[in-house]
Amino acid sequence: MTARLDYLDAYQTHFVAQVRALRTWRNQPAVVLDQTCFYPTSGGQLHDTGKLGGVNVVDVVVEQGVVLHILAASPPFVVGDVVEGAIDWARRYDHMQQHSGQHLLSQLIYQRYGYETVSVHFGREEATLDLDAAAIDPARLEETEQAANELAYYALEIRAYFVDDRTAAELPLRRSPAVTGQIRIVEIDGFDYSACGGTHVRTTAEIAPIKVLRQERRRDQTRLTFLCGLRATQDYRAKHRLLMESAALFSTDPASVPALTQRLQAQVRDLQRENALLQEQVLAHEIDALLAAAPRVQGAALVEYLCERPADVLKQMATLLRARPQTIGLLVSTAGDKLTVIFCRSDDLTWHVGNLLHDALAAFGGRGGGRPEYAQGGGVTPAVAADLLAYARTQLRQSANAS
């Protein structure tokens, strides 16, 4: 067993310990000490990092009550040596703020609305808690956030202590403990009692500010993403800077940015619709010119078109060609690294352009196919574009002559 100093004092950052064993864990060197300040990953909270005997500690795990300190390199010490350890305080304190903030939020939500916390996770950038509710009214979230910040500023004391099973059963725990025997309780001054092995701040004042970022539906549960303490401050600073930069672009005050953005979005949508209409009109004129110059195959106009335009333009042209009677379209674009090939025909013809496209692309190492009236494919180099069109044209004429 490894004595857990973090249970006694989450603010202790340096310690000395005796090396009990040297092991490997997933092909990395690992060290067992007689005591440690390093918190191992558990309860949704990430592990500590830091240094042990001058070597970086990159992970901390528990196996059968023994804490394994995973090192970045082979240790310069042996079993029996006494080594100095130091945790990364900034990382530890960040985790303490998020974890204590989660306890406060979970209890508030439970007291006010009866939603229980099902699981929690404290990531490197965001923290989450999952509730047994399909959805939560946004107004309730705002009320909870406001109440949490108000409670935080009361500087309620946060204490951690051990009790036996009988005492634990008498406490108003939010959830039943997963262990028996000596149970560690984290209490927020009569407001919240939780069986928890995590690290926590001394008072709720260290949690503030508390910010709920968003909620997401997770099957029949709701996931809240939140930030506490310095994380929330950093988030505010970054978003404030972005808002001020946006306001400067509009030469207006920050409060006007949302309305101006909505107005610009509406203008962009109008311009996109107008542009699409104009593009369709231009394409219609191009189609007229192509049809006027197109040769005939059994009375049908054969339109061949080789260009460097985007695939969506090719698709628009195919739609317009299909709307014209007695029309076949062999359209190829060399835009990009591979050809885009679209073959189409009007509904009053019987050729199977899907088979035609499949055979033409296969002849040059490509793939594609489709319906009798429309097909698309590619996968061949643009250098063979003219040859592919010539092959398709020949196949089409041979098919017409055979019939």
C-alpha cells in the first residue's frame, strides 16, 4: 500500500519518500513509493504530473492499492533510495477548482430540480457532468450558475475527512459510496456531502467564477460543460478579446455585434440566392450555345464539355441538359488532382449512361457508375480527359449504329 498524502493535504506540493519497487507499466518505467503526493487518475479526475528524483512523472495509476508513478525515462535511483517528489501545482490546482466546482453545481441542481449527477469528467480544457434529465430549461441553467457563484463568494469551507460505514449512512450523501470501511467524505460546510477521493480547494471562494458553457443531449441524459476558477477567467478573457475585435471590425460597440452579424448573415443569404440565379441564367445561355453546336446521334444532340470548373457547376449543367429533349451530355472537369466525370441524358432517350460511364472510366483505371439517365465518377488523372471523352463518344456511336 502507498500512503496517500494528497488525502491529508491537497496543497502539499513537495515530499520525500522511499522507493519500494521499480516496475514497468505498458513498457514504461514505473516506481512504487512508501508515500506520495501524486494523485492517480480516478473518479473522473486526471492524474498529477511533476518530477520524482529529477525525472518527469507522466502518469499515475493505482493497481491493487499501490500507486504507480509512470516515468518519462529510466530512474537514476534504486530500491531503498530516498527521493524527492514535486507535483505540477498549476495542473493540480486547476483540477481542484474544477472538482470542487462540480460538487457545488451537482448539489445545487439536485436541490433545485431533483436531477442527479450520473457521471463526471474533468478534461484538460473543459469539465463535464452528466445528469439524469433529457433536457434542462436554459433559464434554469442561468439560475443555477448565478446561485453557484453567489454561494462561492460566501467562502464556504470545504473539508475532507474519513468516516466508517455507520457514520456515512447517517450523512445526507448525494450518492451512496462505492466502497465500504473507511470512507472519505468531502463536505462543503453543511451544504454538500460526497464520498470522494479527489483533491479539493479549501473554500468555495477559490472556485469562482463558475461558468456553464453548454448542454448536450446524451441519449436520455444531459451533459453540462462547465469551467471554474482560472479556467473560467481565461475563457472570459479570450471571448472578451474576440468580441472587442469583432466590434472593432464593425466600428460599433460590443452590444451591437449580434444584431449586425444577423443582418450580415441575411444579406449574405440574399446574395447567395441572387448569385445562384445569375449563375443558372449564365449556364442556361452556355447550354443553348453548346446545343446549337452539338453533333447528332440518331437525332439526339451530343454535348461534350471539357472544363476546369468545380464539380457543383458540372452537376448544374447536367440538370439543365437533362431538362432539354433529345439530349446527351458527356461532361468532364479537370479541376483538382482527379477528373470529375458526369454523363447524363434526357428522359425521352433510352441509352444507359451509367453503363457508358462505368466502361469509359474502367478503360482508364477509374471507377464510377449510376442510373440510366445520370452517372458520376472519377479517379483518373486529368491528362486522359480528352481520350476518355473520345472513348465514350466512340462507344456511344457504336451503340447507336448497332441498334
